[in-house]
Amino acid sequence: MTKDLLGRHRAVLPDWLALYYEDPLEITHGEGRYVWDAEGNRYLDFFGGILTTMTAHALPEITKAVSEQAGRIIHSSTLYLNRPMVELAERVAQLSGIPDARVFFTTSGTEANDTALLLATTYRRSNTILAMRNSYHGRSFSAVGITGNRGWSPTSLSPLQTLYVHGGVRTRGPYASLGDDDFIAACVDDLRDLLGHTRPPAALIAEPIQGVGGFTSPPDGLYAAFREVLDEHGILWIADEVQTGWGRTGDHFWGWQAHGQSGPPDILTFAKGIGNGMSIGGVVARAEIMNCLDSNSISTFGGTQITMAAGLANLTYLLEHDLQGNARRVGGLLIERLRSVAAQIPGVREVRGRGLMLGVELVKPGTDEADPQAASAVLEAARAEGLLLGKGGGHNTSALRIAPPLSLTVAEAEEGAAILEHALRSTLQ
Ligand code: PMP
């Protein structure tokens, strides 16, 4: 059945839609932190949490909210007053930490970042953007144009002039051998140098922890140090929280808070898990920035009643069950366990990350050379034993990405760690 579907998929969908696994998986249903394929095999889902399912698969509270709303009304999200949209906007504005915040809902992270770029370039009257090397911000023409990860930028043309900044990746690149403070100082010097050779950019856009780039994080405080330089030049800071938001990093509700000394970003974008599978993206900005557009601008499906109902139910569940605290506790146990395994396997360079956003970087043993084949082999081996993982990284994807739904239990974390340990040992040793 799945084989036939694969043939039909290949015949009708674009070649550049990357499918995981030599024998691709058809997921047919899920519950909690588990999913099942069309053959009835069960998998512990260590990746779906960052893709779609922030809290848990088939959460009854969300199913109920969505089906009730579907049975009531789905209509224009913006031409008439939309109670669920106002309610979710109020909660997001308050949680964002941005003063006098306004919220605009979109249908994806791409559209959210596109909107952030529209706002920043209009507000600052500049179409130059600073972005991080190795970053990912989406697949529209403008988002691709600012994406630094070469594996995800299919065109070199761009409506924006983009300058790339060092700092998003702590463990590779020219400053990798430096300690944290020197690393930050070197990146700040690099930024100052860049600004000396260009018209004032509108904004710096950055993921506090790079997602597609392999869950790499800079030292805490990098973006606060950047912020001082940006402020001197009147450049806005856009935090792309599409992967890092809503408590995933455990210690903080937003990724920017690890760099929070200089306050919240000017613009924050979010998407992915907030709808627990329903398509919600959005932008938060101070009113003065959000309101700089001087013509109408709407998104037909951004903020529909059904997606907002899902978002409200999901956010309520997340806060009432303290899933940020759960990410901190369970993620803390998981990273400790994986680090002790990694110390015994030469092909594992490091286990990094925060909360339930962990990366395992694989290298050719005895070298610092990325090993994408090993990453694919471990992914296959883990799948064969009932664990789904993600992949990520720079020009070659040599990191395993772990991002389960935030309700992961300690027993499930142990189950996943045991499978991953076995997959690493059987593949790399
Ligand atoms: N920003 C980041 C940090 C992302 O990881 C992604 C998706 N991988 C996007 C933006 C784009 O989101 P979407 O796929 O919903 O358009």
C-alpha cells in the first residue's frame, strides 16, 4: 500500500520535496508521543514536536475545540470580528514580552517571516537585511533570499540585499576555538566591520537556536551584545522563534530570553507547533512598527476561527500542564543520559541543546569532519527499532535532531534514549 503511494507521490509531486528514509514512512495516526504507520508499526516520535505537534498527538482537548468550531463557523478571519483570534492575540501579546504589542496571524512560519521583513524594511526604509550564516527562515522568495543555510536556498536571486553574520553556530567556523566571551567579542567585531561597508540595514533576523541548521546555539548573551551595536545604528532585531518558542528550550518561554539582558526583540515570529498541527504562524511587534504599513494587508486563512480554536486549546494545555517545566526536567535527564553515551562513542562529537531541543552531532571518528552518511544510517537504525528522529545541519546534515512533543514522560525519554544508544552503537562502532 505504502509502496504504491510512493510511486504516485514521485509521479505527481516535486522532486525537491525531501522524504525521510530509503523506504519512506506513511504515518496514519498518533496518540500522545507515539505514531503508527500504515503497516501498524508503532514509533516513539522524537521529531514531530517541532514540526507540528507541540503538546501531544490527538490531544482530546484540541480535537474537541477544533471539531466544535468546525461545526459552528469558519469564515473570513479579518473582515468581521473574530473572537477566537482576538483572544489568542491577547494571550500571545502578553506572553511575548514586547511592550504595546500587536499580533498578526499568518498560515506559516514563512509567511510570518515575510511579514516581519515587510514591516522592518518599510519601517526602516531599507531593503538590506542582516541574517545569520547557516540560518533557515522559510521558502518564499524573500525568506529563501535571507536563508543562510546553503542546503535550503535554491536560488541566489533575492528581492532583498542580505549580509550574513557569524555567530549562530558555536562549534564550527572561524571562531570555534574561542571561549564564550571571546567568541561573542569576535562576532561583534565582525558585525561592526560589516556595518562599516554598507547602507544601514533594516533588521537583523536570527533564530535564537538554529533549527534546520542542527540545533546549534551561540553562547548566551550573543544577541544582547549584537543588540547594543544594532541600537547604535537604528537596526531592528527580528527573533525567529518558529522552533524555539513556547517553552521548548525549558529554561525560557522564548529563545530570545537566553539573550534577554537588553530586552525583547523588536519583532518576534512564531509558527509550527502552536496550532498542534493546525496552520498558525504569526508576527508580534510594537504597535509603532506593526502599524507602519499604509495600505490594507490581510491573510485570508491567517487567523481563521478553526486554527485559533486549536491554538487557544493548545496554549491552555501547555500552560496548565507546565510543559515548559516538563521540557526542562525531562530534557535535562535526556541530555545527561545522551552525553554519557556519547562520551563512549568516538563518532559522536557532541550532544547539545536545551530543554526538548537536542542535537547529536556526528563526525568521522578521530576527525572534525561532518558525517552525513552516519546521520542517515542512525536515523534508519532508530526507525527500525521504533524511534523517529530528525536530521539537520549546515551544508551537510550531520546532526540528529531530537524534538518530541513537550509532554514527553521520563519513561518515554528513557525508552527513546535506549533505542538511540543502540542505534548509535550498532551503526558507529
Ligand atoms: N523559521 C524557522 C526557524 C523554521 O524552522 C521554519 C520551518 N522549518 C520556518 C521559519 C518556516 O516555517 P514554515 O515551514 O511553516 O513556512
